[in-house]
Amino acid sequence: MFVARSIAADHKDLIHDVSYDFHGRRMATCSSDQSIKVWDKGGNGEWTCTASWKTHSGSVWRVTWAHPEFGQVLASCSFDRTAIVWEEIVGESNDKQRGQSHWIKRTTLVDSRTSVTDVKFAPKHMGLMLTTCSADGVVRIYEAPDVMNLSQWSLQHEISSKLSCSCISWNPSSSRAHAPMIAVGSDDSNVTYGGKVQIYEYNEVTRKYAKAETLMTVADAVHDIAFAPNLGRSFHVLAIATKDVRIFKLVPLQKDSSSSAPTKFEVQVLAQFDSHNSQVWRVSWNITSTLLASSGDDGCVRLWKANYMDNWKCTGILKGDGSQVSGQPGALSGVLGSATAQSALNGLIEYKHLTGPGRKKKKLEILPLQSNYGWRSYFEVVTLKHFLYF
Amino acid sequence: MHLGFEWGPGDLLVYETNYKLQGSPLVHVVRKDEDICSPILRKLFNESHLIFVGLQKIKEDVPSKNKKSQFVSISKNYRSVIRACMEELQQNAGKHSPDTHRTRRGGCSRSVSILLAIELIWNLCEVLFIDAAPAGSLLLHLLDWVRLHKSDVDARAREVLQSESPAQHQSYWDVVISLVLQGRMDEARQVLSKQASLRAESSSVFKRMDVLLQTMPIFNPTGTQTLTEFDVKWRHWHEECDRCLQDNTFASNRHLETIVKILVGDEDTILEQKELLSTWYHFLVTRLLFTHPTIKPPDLHYYAQSSMNMFLGPRAPPEPLDIILLSAFEFDLHQVIKDCSIALNNWWFVAHLTDLLDHCKLLQSHNLHFGSNLREFLVLEYASGLFTHHSLWQLAVDYFDHCPEFGRVYLELQIERIPLDTERKAIKVLRICEDRQMSEQVRSICKIMAKRALRNNRLGSALSWSIRAKDAAFATLISERFLQDYCNKGSFTDLDLLDNLGPAMLLSDRLTFLGKYREFHRLYGENRFSEAAKLLLSLMTAKIAPRGLWMTLLTDALPLLEQKEVKTRTTHALHSHFTVVKKLDEDIESTKTELLRLALARNLAMAIVKEGTIET
């Protein structure tokens, strides 16, 4: 069975982002209450808050972890026009006993003149590099030349994307065949500039980032964007959260390596899903790029999977608003096929508030779509577990 | 309402980020509940892993025909593992206390049901695809299959036979008929004999039935009789049964009448035994037994479809299990795998079965041009699922190893995410990466461990991890910390490590210096003064000593200079270094300088005297 627990996050205002660290043992939450909280997962699977501190003078939009090779490092960005890099320092022994840790501010990046809407670390093979994007459309790429000194960052590149930016995603591929590539999504309401997703590529000859592609077919506001893990493929896969979920395939066309022009791509649409029937808020890939999850204003998280024929389908829905989906089809039948049907088992999961007055029981449902047959089993749960796996 | 989320290993974080906040914001953590039956199922995963690995090792060059028996035996191994797991689960289900949560208990019995279904399907696939029995043997195998999965007959038979007067037992005739339906004639005769002994007057009728049952021909695949010969014999027998029916031989006993009708293959009568048959596929096999025992594999599907329709009737739609079995009878392998994937949502089953079928070269022959992709796809899915389990992930590694296209990259991506809770776990993970020359993962893991150690001020650990990562820059950094510590505290930590660096010392200049410097201290401690002095000198000459430490080195040299063995040459050299240092850094503490100058001069004097008095 699935168990859903709710953690009372104790933020005093809306949570805008939640981010797991690389190993999935820690997480950071950020909020409009201007603070960040860091949580650690104990051996028993319970999450405890090990740090909570005020970070910005405005809502904190995003928080992200650096690769653990660089230590325990967080970056956050905010409405207050700054992005900040934090490092955890090993505290005094009595702090450790109380299970608290300290995070100190290493640097504040103040170059932006408007709200900084996203902050992401570049893939680790590029070194310790941080990228921000702002509401005025500027994308900035910073580098810490000495990875042991997190207070020194230099602005390496400034890209003016001309559209208000909402999200960025780095292509995680470390293959030498692929130049560093970053996708920028825009939630600009300006309709003159059609394409709301731009892809920039680093050119070895010019030593600059240049625009390689604009996805003209994405004309509506983009809320989230995510490159899929590359898996050694020659092409790239990009998921976009806009008024629907879209998955693009970008096939690089042959290019002369001494050319100063960016790579040209052949753009194909692998899938487009409007099942959320509302704005799609987040998209995220699992580590092997076999599963894409999306969340939308319909209050659902949907899981998308491609079969061995590369056909994409929805394989699960998580409903978060507590309402039960009526008319659950099918019934669990006995093993021997034609025996009398047993009562249906819906994927109803109960979870309890960890804190809060009373013991409210809310229902978080998991509905695997292809269960017209109504089969439920431990193994099905195991598979859903697979779906939720990296 | 906006709903945000984030992937985690084994769970998903979901948070509501409304336009307007209502109450305290929540983060939902959704994950599987591991408690249900998992230790037992874990055994299934572990043991099937062994079988899987063994299967992969079977050599390709042996011709398929000879391998068939090997594959059948492997298939039987898998099935016995499933059965063992099932039995254990059943025992466990019985053990639950009344306090055990309802869903948990339900979970165990559900698992048992699912495993039963899996074994049923697997067994049929083994009969039809792997063993690929030809006509004659086919029916025998199908009979075995049905018998294995309708085991309540044995229990009931035992109950009847062990009762005081079996013939009066209420299940008596049910047992006899059930045995007949399963083609177990000898056992049916045995039970019937209990009846016969009671009623002497009708004994001839029972004798007649006994003869019919005894003379029913059963095909012997290992015998000399051909299928045609068997068929002829069977028809004779069939006619004999029919004659008995027409002659009303058994009219006096309605049960015997029913039995002879079954023997004749009267479908309506067989169908009337619905309750005893309980499944349409039992009906199918029984029907074939008494109407068409020489059935050929390609003809199977017609009978299967009609049996299912007849048994289920118009109102009951077929269940997923029924569909799967039907696809198997139709020899539509692809459909079987597809339907199993969907209906069971069980990667363990389809992955292992498809892998076995692929080894039997069955996926290709069934015209699945994406045959090998399908197998790899399913195995990758299964293995990925194992990966986030805290101990089962090690099994997954072997599965990835046998996925030629994507196995390596999947492994690379997933193995670096394993939380490195302890050094022991890290080393385990490392060994796996090193064995597969995953050098980037090795480097990354070592770097993470080194960084973590450094953060917690465990310099020795940090150093050994950076050496293992071959990270020269980091090694330099840590060496400098060691030296700093030495300057502050006057002694080294982690002497064991420093003393046994060996060739790893050469990773970085600073590290080499650190190692040699420690060696110098050791030599001094062992009173090997001239060696120590020589080493110190070479350190300064080789210019790998950091400038900042030169004064310290010279200060270290001070006591040495008091020792008699230090030669003139050495002292001169030291003196020249001293001059260099003094020139570079005018601020050097004057007392120190004076001491050093005095010591150098004294030593020089001594050396001159000593050397002067030695015979040349």
C-alpha cells in the first residue's frame, strides 16, 4: 500500500519550492515567509527540520542544492532581486546533539534589477556554476573559480532573453559531443514574441552563449521546464509545463566544430498532454528519464511513461485535494479468474496530519489508469513504487 | 490551486501552493508502505536473482534443442521459488494477530492470490512455449497443469477415504467425479471400490465402470506407440463407453450415468459439473481429454475460446486472468506479456518470464522484431525498481549487467545516488563501480566522501578518500591542512595513514612533502639523525617544501645540528638555505635566527674538527 504523510512545514506562508538533495536524504523548502527550512530524513524515514532561517527580504521563489562534491551548499532566489549561496557549517557539539545545523551566507548576487525567478546549478562537470533568471529576462551565469571558496563568484555570462523568464534548465549531458546547453522558459504575456522557450548553447569558438533554438509552437506562458537525463543518446528531450504538458525531442544537426554558429536542431513533438485541463505548474524527470511527472492547477500530479515503442501514456494520477474520484471501474476478482468478484479495492490511502488540531484524515488517491480490470496487488504497488523511483 | 512536487528516491513530495493560504502549508510525502510481507517477498527477489544470473551464463553456442531441457528446468526453478514464497506467505497470513491492521492482513492474502495467478500463467507458458509439447504429450502436460492448480481434490479425497464409511460421505461422489474430470482414473477407481464393496447386488455395474476406467488409454510419449495407434485405441474405447451409455448399462445409478456421459465426452454433462471444475480452463482440459486427446497445439485456441464462452456464459465478462490464459492458448506471446504487464502491473513476473522466453529464442520466432528491446525494457524496469531498496539494490546491479544497450548507463545514473551512509556502504558501492571501470562514478563518490570527511575535520579520512579519487587538488588542500595543524599543535594526526602512504604520495607535491616530512620526524624519533638531516635537506632542495614552512624546517633542523653525525656538507647546505630564508623574510624572529646561526656554526666547527681528525 502507499502511505502518504503530511509534514506540517511550519512555514508561515505559502511554500513555493521543495528540493531534494542529490541522495534524497535531505530536503529544503522555501516560502513567502522569506525563510528556508532544511529537513533531514532519519533512519526511520521521518523528516525532521534541522535548520530554519530567514534568507531574503522578499518571497523566496526557488531553492536548489549543489552537487555533494561541492559540499552541503544551497542556492536560493527571491522577489527581493537577489540570489544567495548558503553553506552548511559543522556546528558545535551541543548543536549537533540538538540536531540542529547552521547555514551561513557565502555570497549574495545582486546583479538583477528585478525579481529573480529561478536559480539552478549547472551540471557538475562544468565546475561550480550557478545560473539565475529574472523577471526582466536576463539570464546570468556565475562561476566560483575556487570551489573551496564559496564567497568568490564571478559573473561569466549575461544573456538577455528579451522575455520575462520564469524557469531554466540545464542539459545534464556530460558528453563531449554536446556543448553546454540551457533552456529558458518565459511566462511573458507579450504575444509578439511567439516562442516562450529559448535554448542557448555555449560555443567554444566565441566563448559565449548564443541562442540555438526558439520553440515557436510554445506560445503560452511557461511555468517550468526540464531537460531529461541524457543516457548517452545523441538527441535531447525537453519537458515543458505550460497550458499543457509537452515533451520535445531536439535532434542536433551536423555541425562543424570550428564553426562559431550555434548548433541547429530538428525539433519534434514527442507528446502533448492536456489531461490536467488547466495550467501545468511543474514538470520533473526521474533519474533514468523513463518517467515524467507533472503537476497542475487541477490539483493532481500525473505520471507519464513511454513504453518500449516510445509511445507516451499516463500511468498514474495523484490527487491532492482530498476528494474521491467516483465511479472507480472494475473489481478485484479472485485469482482463479472466474470466481466471484471480491469487493473492489481502490487505491485509497489515508494519511494523518502529523501535527495540527484533531486527527483529520484526508485521502490522497493513487489511480493507475490502466486498471480497467481493477487488479490491485502488492506488485502493482511495487510498480507504482517503480514509477516513483528515480 | 497550484500543486508542486519533487521526485525523491522511493517517494514523492507534493505540496500545495495555493493562491491564498488556508491554514498552515503542508508537504505531503507519498511513499510505499514496506511492511506488508516484504521480508518474504524479498526472498523471492533474492532467489530469482540467482536463477536469473545462472540463466544468463548458459552458453550461446550450444544448439537450442539441447538447451530445451535446461530451460524447462530453469522455468521449474522459478516456479518452485514462487510456490515457496506463496506457502510462506500463506503461513504468515495465518499468523496475524487480530490487532494487525486489516489492510496489512489483506495485503498478505492478496499477495498470495497474485502469486497463485503468476504461477498459473507461468506454468502454462512453460507447457506451451518452453516445453512446447507436441500433440499427445500436450494434453498430458495440460492435465498436470490443471491438477497442480486444483489441489483441493486431494484434500477432499483424503477426507472421504479416511472417514468411517467413505461411501456414505456427502462428498463421495463429488470426489469420484472430480477425479474423473482430472483424468485420474486409478484414484477414481480406488474411491469407487469403497462403494462397490457395500452393495453386492450392483457390483457388476461397478465392475463395468471399473473396467471402463481401467481401460482408458493414456498416451505414453516415451513408449513405442505412435500417436495414430493411440488414437485408434482411444476411439475403440470411446465407442465402448458410448455403447454402455446407449445400452443404459448405468441407468440404475445416476452418478455412474453421469460418469459415463463424461467419459463419452458429453459437453453438457461436463459443463454441469461447473462447481467441481470451478474454472473454464479446467473445463477446457477435461473436454479435450474426453473428446480430443490428440489435440495439436495450433488447434488449441479454438477449443479454448469456445470453452471459455460456454463456461462463463453470456453474462459474465472475462477477467484479466482469463484473457491472459486465452492469449497463451492462442500462442500470442506478445499479447500475454502485454496483458500481464498491464493487469498485474508486476515487473518481477514479466521481466523474468520475458527474459527466459528470450533465451529460448521464442520472442523472435513469434515475430516480435523488437524482441530484444522488450526484454531489456522489462528487465531495466524491474531492476530500477529494486534500486532504491536499501539492500536489494545490489541484486539490481547484476540485472543491469545483462542489459547490453542501456544497462550500463542506468547503473551509472542510479548508483551514484545511493546514499553513502557509512564508509562500509561507500566502499561496497565503490567496488561495484571499480569492477566495471566506471571511473567517473568512482571519482565522484570518493570526492563526496572526502568532502564530507573534511567538513567533519577528519583529515585522515579525507586524505585517503582524495587519494582514492586521484584528486590532486583536494589532496593538496588536505595536506596543507595537515601541515597547518602541525604548525599549530606541534604534532601530526593520523600517523598510521601518513606513514603508509606509499606511492600514493606522488599524487601531489604537497602530499609528497607531507609524507616525507612525517618520515623525517620518524627518522628523527628513531635517532637516525644523518638520514633525517639528508631527508630534510632534500626536501628543501627539491623545492617541494612550501616556502612558508622553511623556517619551521630549519627550526626542526636545530636539534639535529647538535648531533655529531651530521656532516659538514649537510651543515653548509643547511646554512645556505637558512640564508635564503632570512633574505626572503626579514621579519623572522631574531632569537630564532640567532639560535639557528649559533647551532649551525657550532655544528660546522664540530664537523670540521671531526673530519679533520679522521684518517683520509
